[in-house]
Amino acid sequence: MREALIQWLGESGLPQLSGDFLRAVPGMPPIMQSLHLLGLIVLMASIVMICLRVLNIAARRQDTVELAGRLFPWFFWALPLMLFSALPFLLARPQRYFYNPVFSIKMAALFVALTMSLILWRQWRKGLLAVDSAMLVNRIMALLCLLAWLLTALGGRWIAYADYLFWSGY
């Protein structure tokens, strides 16, 4: 399946287009990476505060529902920023990512993190996120969410160093 996707991307011309985009403006790769990291900072700051509040570790004087209402919009604005700032790199060199075991770990962690975040958001929308009525399920989801976002962020950093992690010694 990986090979078919890489072949399709190669035939589509997207790698060439993305590569041209990254080379067109001097300094475009660090600009895009900086945007990606800024998105990560906003996303992590918002979801981490929500999770820590659900776990009753931080912002104890803040109402959980009110805090989530202020922070979830930041979370949802950061997601497209992160997607669009990462896509040119993925499309320019798909084989670098699709054959990288760290990228697979990051994508699996991202799936869990997004799923847990969306479940917490749904709980908030239903009014079931208040600490007074915080179910054990919400706290478990918040903990899993924190761990998954941490693994996602660490995976993103480790992608560049996969050669060192999995060096075969040749």
C-alpha cells in the first residue's frame, strides 16, 4: 500500500510541485517549520491546559467548562496551520516519511491524540466535562490525550533523526 501511494504521488506531480514551492523562496523550509512549531505550541498549550484541568492538576480556580470553551477554539485553529505547514515536506519527499518507522509511530500517536481530543471536545459540548461531575472516563481520556500529544510531538522531532536511531552500521 505504501508503494502504491508513493507511486501515485510521484505520478501526480505533487512532489515536484511541493519541492518547487519549498525552493522558490529563500528560507521557505525554516519558515514552514517555524509555522508548524508555532501551531504545535498553540495546540499543545490549549489541549494540555484542558487536560490538566480535567485531571484537576492545574487551573483549579477556573471553571472547567469555561476554560475549555476559551481554549478549544485555539486548538481547532492550530490544527489546519499544522497540517498545511507540514504537507509541503511530506509531499516533496513522501518516501522519506512513509518508510520512516518514527513517522508511523507519530501518525499512530496523532490518531489517538486527535481521537481523545475530539472525545473531550464532545464531552465539553454535552456539558459532561465539569470537574464536579468529571467521570473517571474523562480523566482517563485526558491522561491518554496528554500522553498521545507528547508522543506525537516527540515523534515529530525524532523523524529527522531516524537514521541515527535505526542505523544499520554500514
